[in-house]
Amino acid sequence: MFRKFSGALLCIAILGLGSQLSAQDDNAANLEALKEQADVAYRQRNFPKTVELTNQVLASTPNDHVALYLRGSAHVEMGIVTGKVEFIRQGIADSREAIRHEGKGKAEYYLPYIYGMSNLADMEGKVNHAKTAQTVVDSVLEREDLTTEQKANLYYQRAQADMRLKDNAATETDLKKAIELNPEHLAAHMALAEFAATAKTPAEATAAFSSVVEKFPTNPIVFNNRGMFLQSQGKTQEAVADFTQAIKLDGRFIPAYINRGFAYLEAGDSAKAEAALTEALSVDPNQLGAQSLRATARLNQNKVDEALIDYRRVAELAPQNPMAFADLGFAQFFSGDFASAGQSFDKALSLQKEMRFLLPWKLASAIRAGTYKQADYQEVLSKPEGSRDWIDSLVLFQLGQVDAATMLKSVHPDNEDAKAAQLCEGYYFIGMELLRRDRQQDAVGYWKQATKSRLPKLSAYRGAVFALKNSGVEVR
């Protein structure tokens, strides 16, 4: 789903600086046009398009430092959006090559490298990457030929590394220095507010976000991000007002549309969420985040057929995304289409075998569809009792290998959040087994227990709510 809208905005005044090619040459003119288009695509956050256009340039002139810089910036952003380390590393490599081929040490060319290393520290859990980013910034800042804007960007990037090193004092100092050098540095203002949200009191964070809004009253990003903070504080109405203002400022600003729908969904108003997300899809019909959230909003309202249409659309548009098939499988399971649910869970597991939490759902689907094969669960059945985890307990319960009381005793003993989630799952599956034995009234009692967890993001919770509604029980 869409949440925070941010970005390094790494591409800064890099076009029109000269090229290795003659301006009179038709091919050179075409390559320059491709780079200009790539720059526009980057600023529109269309990072795959940026890569596609710069690839065309680099196929003709592999040493074009502008194209390498643009592609590196796009690769880093793609890595952040998708969570794929390989994109980050490609961006870092492109940045190095851009620096090498430019030959004069252009300060902007270091930005995707620094930004990439800071984010790599998060993805790989290695603080040394952030230290490397700091070292590079420090070395560039020693130069005497830097403009004020270049210095501001470097201090902003050093603050990103500071954050990864959990140095709050340095983070705040560097962000304030960036703003001092360039009072219009939106990214630094926004990062300072987000820093306050994690390191200061809610009142101080609210004031920080509001300060950014006052500074940039015509920018949709600042309203969107303040709205997200307000939502995190449980202030749904104020958050929705900010998302709506962001949309008024830019009618095509998709993050605000989606965040507004998500805010309604989190607040339990699925009808308003559906309407808001439908509006988002009218702006961008291929927006997967909006499609998936609308499916959830529809399912919450028992609009099963419409929800399934949305979930299928998401799976069609993201055929390599295991969660797309998992979500489709849950909806099919809740609707009673157990054969299709089993197929969807199988597909999700084939794409990502680590998604073991799907095993109990796959088994429940197979039992009800008459497609159960013991071989699919032999690994669980063969485990010694001392090495079993919660997923194993849910599977063994459904196979009659352990009773309900034994299963419930295996919930996490110390972590209260994990315990609550596991109890919700346990109560739901007990209810489903009782229903299978034509004991609906007993099943209802367990589903009610599951809904007491108040964990609407949990599939078992949503399944319990759905089951209760289908049983004619009001859910409060």
C-alpha cells in the first residue's frame, strides 16, 4: 500500500551541462532528448521508465555520465520502493561509473551513492554502509568549490546516514544545517518533521509537521505526510482533511487518495474506504495498492463478488507477487470456494516458500475441497514435539493430532502481541472445525473470541468477522 511519499529527489540540474557528443549530430540530438525524457520520468517518480530511457542512451554511449547518474538515481529509488537490494546495488554501481566518467567530481553524482549506501544499511542490517556514506559526504564537503545548494544536499544526505547510526543529535544538526543553507529544501524540512515523530513528543512532532505545511502551503506532499502522522496518532478526521487538501492541490496525487482510503479502512468505515479507493482508481486504474485495499473494504462489507474481482485484478497485474495470491486465497476461502483458495495458496507458496503461515489455510482448503494429501504435510507430521512452532500446531490440530486445548497452550508465552495474534488464529480455526462438524452455535462462540483480539489486519480476524456476519451475528 501507499504510505509515506518521500524521495531523495537526487536528480538536480544535471542536464544541459554538455555531452561527449556533437550537438549537430542527429544521433547526439536524439540521445540528449532521451536523457531529458528520462529526467522528466524520474521527477514524476516513474523510475522504470527512467531506466528504460537511459538504457537506450547507454546502449549507444556506455560512458555517458549523465545517463549513468540518472539510471543510478532511479535504481536506488526502485530498490527502496520494492525492497530489492539488487536495485540499490545497481544504483550504487551506476553512481560510481558516473563519477568516474565525468572526471571532475561533480557533487550531485555522489548523491545516489550516498543515499544508496544509507538505505543498504537498513536492508542488509549493516551499519558500516551508513558509516561509509558519512565518510563520503565528509570527503566531498571538504571541497572549496561547492555551491550552497550542493552543501545543503550533502548535509541532508549525511543526516540520512546519521539516522541509520541512531545518532539523533547529529541527525537534527545536519538537517537544520541543510535548511540553514537552503531554506527551500523540502526534503530536509520533511525529514526534520519525521525525525520529530520518532524522537520527540507527539506535540513537538505535530508542531514540526505544521511548520512544514506553513512553509510549503501549496505542496501536496506536506499535507499527505502530516496526514499520515495524524492518522498514526488516531486522529482520523484531521488526517482525512489533510489527505483531501493534498488532493485539492494535485488531483493526480495518488498517495493521498490511497492514504485517505486506508485511513477510513483503519477507522472501520469500509463504505467510505471503498468510495475513496474507487476515486483513486479513477485516476490510475492500474494502481495495485488501491485495488487491493478496495478489495479488503468490499470484503469487509460482504461484497464478495466485487472483492474477488479486485483481488483477481491485483494477481493479474502482479503475477510474481506472492501476497497478491495469498490475499486472493483468503477471500476465496471466506467465500467458501475452497478449491480455488487452495490453488491460490499453492501459487503463493510456490513464489515464496517461506510463507509458512499459509500452511494451515492451505490445509483447511484441501480438507474442505476433498484434495488433502498427507505428503504435503509430512514434514510437520514428522517433527519431534519439542521442535514444533505455532504453524505446526495449527496444522496438527486440523489433522486431529492434537486437541484444541493442547494447540492453544502452544501460543507464545512471553510476547503479548504474538500471543494475541496466535489466540485469534487458534479460536478461528477451532470455530471452523466445529462448523465442519455441524456445530455452528459452538463455532460462533469461538469466532466471537477471535474478534475480541481487535486485530483487523490479521486474516483470521477478518475470517471470524466474515463468518459471524454469515451466521447472522452482529459484530461490534
